[in-house]
Amino acid sequence: MSEKILIDALSQIGLTQYEAKVYLAMQGEEAAPVSRLQRNSGVPSGGVYTALAGLVERGFAELVLGTKKAYRCVPVQQALDNHQRRLEQQIEDMRAESEFKLDIARKAMERVANKQPEPAGDPTNLGIRLVASRHALEFQRNLARESKEALMCVTPPAVPKVSDEQARRERSKFKGTRFLLQTSLLDDPAQRDRFLDHANAMGNVRFAPDLPMRFSVYDRKVVVLEMVEPNGSWQLLIVPNEYMAQTLASTFDRLWASATPAEQIKPETKKRRGA
């Protein structure tokens, strides 16, 4: 089978042309340096790094730790299994987003049909409400998309909620978003480089010790708090209170001023290499 047919086949399942070429160049390599992959694939130097990051993110390649950065391909069947799981997760995310939007539309249409005001004393008259965890990510994305400024303070435990690739794509959409992450998230050597890579993909991220709590502030008017229950379940509490929002925004600004930008923190692998 010709290389062109193989590249076209990989492109059909979502790989870019560069990713497909680099993946084919990895075949039979235990630990190929970037220079060799660039030479064997014919992909330009700028494109080969982007392709490798995409292959690692998609589960088609692995970074081999050592004195020099090198990569190896994931076996074909495992790579396809990774790809299938990724597609299933995307479908699940789309389903959750669709359910969230349908629920909003359904409630709005019910109010229109009934033509009745909200009951007196209902806290939702003030805009205070809860959002289930399965809808939380999309809800916060929508808030950030509609706001000129979004301030996000993240404390442990925490995991990246979107892929590095998706974070890079969304940076231009959310230019007014700043992320303040607690430094202790980098204490785990196994997760340190993952958090740093994700922080650099998101952009405008700083790390600070002893953050007071996990919260988000949008346009200094709306506060979003994460409500965690003893059993581990959680919801978002939405509070459209400008006084609270401005107080937390001032706290965020003070912590941000003394925090360390993510790009100034060296990954663990680089630190060991230079030791």
C-alpha cells in the first residue's frame, strides 16, 4: 500500500497530513529524536512539533523520557482504541451540551406557555441557581464567551477539563480570561509537566501558593463557586452579586500581581536534565 493511501486513510479518522506523515515516520522506531522524524517525514520543523503534540494528545504517540526528547509510536490497534475512546468522549460531551441547551429551552418555553411569573420568594428571582457538574464546563465556557473579563482561581484537586489542543484553539475566543492556579498542583512529579503543558496551552496562567478558595468571576458582576459535597459530587453555585464579585476580583488581582507566570516555571524533565 502506497504512503499516500496510508496518509489519506489516517486523514479520514481525523489526523492532519503532517500528523499522518510523522506517525508513519515513527514506525519501527523505539525512541526517535525530533530531528530524525522531521527528516524521515519531510514535515517542516515548525510543523513537526505541532504534529507530535497532536499525536501525543490523540494517543497515537508517546514521549520517551531520557537525555534528549524522543518519541515512539503507539501500536496501531492501541492507537485506534485510543481514537475510538476519544470519539466516544466527544460524543458524550456533545450529548451533555445538547441536553443542557434543551433543558434551558424547555424551561423557557414552559414559562412562555404558562405566562406565569416566578413564585415569590424563589431565590432564582435573584438569579442565584445551581448547575449540575455534567453541564458545568459548557456553562462556564458560555459565560466566558459572553464576558469581556473572566477570572478563574483553581485549587486542588483539579484536572484539565479540556485537551491542550482544544485549549490552544479557544485562546483567541477568551482573550479576557486569566487563570490563577495553586502552586501545590505542581507538587506531584507525575502530573507537574502535564499541568505546565496545559497551562501554557491555555495562556495567561499564573501559579500562586495558598489560594483562598476555588471561584470564578465574570465581568466583576457574577461569581461562580464550586460546591463539593462530602460524597465527592459537586455543583456550580451561580451568584450574580456585584459586591461579592468585585471583592473576589480584588482578591484575585492582588494574588495575580505576585504570582509566577506559567512560562517562567521549568518542566520537571528539563530540571532533571540540567541538574
